[in-house]
Amino acid sequence: MKQLGMFGQVVVGLWVGTFLSLAALVGASYGADAAYNFTTMDIPLHFTFLGQERDDIVRLTDVNNKGQLVGNNFASDGYFVTKKEKATEIHCPGDVADIFDNDSTSVSAVNNSGQVVGSCSDNQRNNAFVRDKNGNIILLNYPGSDGTVAFGINDLGHVVGQYWGFLFGEALQRFHGFVWKDGVYTTIDAPFPEAMFSSLWGINAAGQIIGTYLHHRPGSSDINDYDSELAFLYDNGNFTPLDFPGAQIPFCCGAQTFPMDINNLGQVVGSSYDSDGKLQFFLLDEGNYLTITGLPDDVVDGGGSWGINDKSEIAGTYVQRVPCETCGLDGESGYKFTLHSFFATPKKAPKKHEPMN
């Protein structure tokens, strides 16, 4: 895959914030519900995969203030979707369709200028990319890395994601978070004790970043051994843990609170669990964790990442468990699991927020 030139001069900047908050967000609490109207948005796709004709939907991952959306099919092929629900597939340079389908271009986020970020695979390495509103693509590779992926972009064109390489550590310790700003790469890793495998998932215009890291199991001699995935908010050098109050994850080693996106109002959308270990989704707004309501019954999984715009509108996917009479292994009654994309709007007009500075 051909490398394209980047904006300006590429400079490596290794930096880890030194200011650390060991408490939850100042004033953070569990508040009332955030009531939403969920509308199914299953945009149909027909494409060839491994030489076979296949059907799927655009599995939405983000939405901007103009109603433009991005998402992927099951094979991780990315699409830009207009407000009129016209889907256009995105291809990185070197992503050539063939019978083996080794190449792919997946998308993660879209900003209010229509710039899209995601990742390319060409059977050689992973490259992050930025696509402008005219379809021009620039590849991003953290210098010296073996692979780079992008997860978020703000309205200034600043990109966040993760890179990895044996030059930067061993095993899970070789994975690091980064921000790309004006052609300069900066490493941002969670500075918490036993932290490794930092990932940065979203960034807003104020430079606030949401991320996660794996917590190495204390006392273990296995550098790949971890006991949980923890979340944080990065803001001007300060790292603050994100943790939904009272959440109890029902299995080992996953994310009890997982942030998916952050908008220019500082609102964070994500997933968590209630005190009984049941999956739930939240909106973090001005220090209050609000449980998102309005989802259909029996939603058992988020199905992927969700995105939120500055109108507090949310786009994403969910997996619903649906009863059926004859879908069991022997024709008996049972359940089937169906994935849907959605677009959700607040039931009440969001209260006035000033964009974060």
C-alpha cells in the first residue's frame, strides 16, 4: 500500500501526562435517566465477499451534526452515508478487491466537516487514515510502528487511536495511544499503576480525549496477564477515571465502564452494567451518569461502537434477542439474535450547553 504525504512535517513526540486524578470526576454521580427515541436504520448493502454475493446492513458507528453517518459491513468494509441514507464505500489506496478479500478499509468516526477516520489493512500492515469531504485520503503511520489504527477525529482534524510495535515494548506493553495534531504524533498513555495497552477512542474540539487501558494483574510474572479494562478522560494533562457508579461486570477482565464517543459539549456516550450485571448504556453529562432508556426490549449487546453529535443524537448498532417458535436446534421454540443499526434522538430537547473550550 502506497504511503501518502502527511500535512506538514512528521515529528515524533513521546509524552505522558503527569497530572493524575485518582478520584472519579469531580461531582460525578448517578442521576436520572436519559430518555431517547430509537429509530431502526438498517441501510441495506449488497456486495461480494470471498467470491460470494452477500447482503448486510451498514453497521453505524458515528453521526455528525449534519446527519452524515459512517459505518461498516460485517467484513469491515467502510461506508460514508449521506443524510438521505445513500451509502458510498470508502477505499484506501492499495485496498484492491480480490477473491481472497485480504484488503479492507474500515471506518470509525466522522467530524462536522465530513472528514472520516478509520483503518486500512493490505495484508502487510494496518494503517490509519483521514479522508476529507472530497474523498482524498491521507495515510497515518506512527513512526517506527508495526501498525496504526484511528478511532476518533475532532472538528480541527486532530486524530486519536492506537499504534504498536516491538520498538515500543513487549507483548501487550508494545501498544500505545496517540494523538495526531498538525502532522505531529504524540503518545498519550494512561499513567496509572499497572497500566498497559492504552487506546484512545474519541476527541472533541477542546482536546478532551476518552480512552481505556488494560490493568496488569498485580504480582503476576506474565506481562500479558490483566484483570480488567479501565476507562479514563484525558483533559489538558489530567487523567480522570471513568466508572459508572455501582456497576458490576458479570465476567472477568472486561470493561466495567466503556466510553465510546465524546462530543463538543463534553458529553460521553458508552456502555456499562447495572448492580445486577445487566448491560446498560449511559450518557455522562456534566458529571452525571445517566442511563439511556428507549431501547427495544431484550437488547443483549451493543453490537459495536456508538457515536454522539452536538445535538446529543446517537447512532450505532444493537443486538436484540427475539423469541421464535421453530428456531431451536431441533425445530423447537427458542431465540434468534438480530443486529440492527439505529438513530436515536433525545425525547426532551437537550438543555443548553456551551461548547467546551
